[in-house]
Amino acid sequence: MTPPPATPAPPTAPLTVAAVQSEPVPGDVAANAVTAAALVRRAAAEGARVVVLPELYLPAYHPPALAADPAGTDVVADAARRVADPRLTPLREAARDGGAVVVVGAAVRQPDGRRTISALVTDRAGNVRVGYDKQQLWGGERELFDPGDRGATLVVDGWRLGLGICYDGCFPEHGRAAAADGAHGYLCPSGYLAGSEHRRDLYYAARALDNTMYVVFANAVGGTDPWRFNGGAAVYDPEGRALARGADTGEAVLVATLDPDALARTRAAHSMLLDRLPHQGSARAFLTA
């Protein structure tokens, strides 16, 4: 992560990305890291330079396992937000060998003792750090985790990519904050349960169109009720159209290319980011009919 420049420069070259849907094993960080590594290698072989895996993928989004074994399902971050967990070695090697930046969901124990739902970022040298901590906790997550307190932007090959996690993307303000920071795209590891397909497909397409930015949405799939997930991983263009989308079932690696020219054309034609009033809607008139 880097601080925003005064005027973020537009990207000049395309960036190929992958949104992954996969079923992790509840509570088994080591096994899930091995599977994640295989998925990263698959995506890199198809040209992906950024690979996004689902929310809490490393321990699996399975609250009973997360509650029963916090020490075994968490990874530990140091004061510089680095993660040195040996269970992640396969993932480090896959990122390094494939020349890909990997964003994957994890449960993180912070130096101050807080436990967060986080997006880990593994860079092309194989270094792992905490990129972002989920700010909007959903339902029972509040019983297990603490919320993050700030957004984050990842810069890859000139592309500014805002980070969000699942429920964050249900709030227009979250995606807009990323766009206000100069984001050209929005990466969202997620965990949508079966039955939420309409909302899953609406929220992230809307965040793309709201902010004329690409959205990369990764989602868990499979599992057993009530923790059964519905796939549908996708990459959306800046008008909210799916460039690639997974089915509701089955593992998939969805690869698409973010085009700087398409981004520029869309933002020229649909100038909501420029036209938004600074205090839009804050002053209100009340009418009686």
C-alpha cells in the first residue's frame, strides 16, 4: 500500500486479474493455503497478475470452527503488519513463481490483541502482509471479530485498487471512498451464502457503475447449511457489466483484463465522480402535500 499522490495518474497498460471461487476446509489453514497456491498457479498460467480469493479463505468462513480454535485459525501480524506464518509458504511460493500479487481472506490476530477479518496481500517477492481489515462486520461476525478503522488502496503496475471485504461492498460509501482515493478498481474477497444471489449480483455491479471502476469479486462456494456459499465470482467493467462470471456451484478461476482505455472512455462518458456535489443531499427541504 502506498499513500495517494496529489493527482493519481491513470494506468497506462492493461492489467489481467483473476476472481476465484473455491471451497476451503473449515479450520485447516495449512490445507487451504496449499489449495490457494494451486489456484494462484492456475490463474498465473492464464496471465493473471492479480489474484483475488474469498473472504476468510485461509481458515474458511465457518463460525463454529473460528470460535472453537482461534489460535489455530488465526495468522499473527507484527507491528509492521507482516505475516510470517509458515503455513503460508505454498502461497508465497506460488505468488513468487507466478509473478502475481495475491489477495486472500484471513483471520488475523493484531499486535494489540484485536482479531480482524482481513485481506492479506502477498507480493511478487512472496512477502505477506495485512492489506486491509474489514470495517463493516455483518451479524454474528461482531461476536468473533473487531472492525477495521481505515480503508486501503493497493497499487499494482500503475493501477490503484481499493480493498473491501464482502459486507463493505454493500455500502455505497465504501466503494466511493476508494474511488475518491483515486481507485481504478475495487477488490472484494467475499462470502455470500446460498439464497443471496440477487444481492450478490447487484451490489458489486452497482459499485462498479457508481464509481466507474472495475470490480473484482471473489466468493466462497460449497459447504454445508447453514454455511453453504453460492459462488458467482465475477469481474465487472466500469459500467457494471460482467466481463467474467462463475456459476453458483463449483470451483472456478475467472480471468479478465482491465483496460485503461475502456476506463478512460467510461469516465469521460459517465462523469459522476466529477459531477457529484460536495455536500449532496445534506441540506434538505421539507414539503407538505
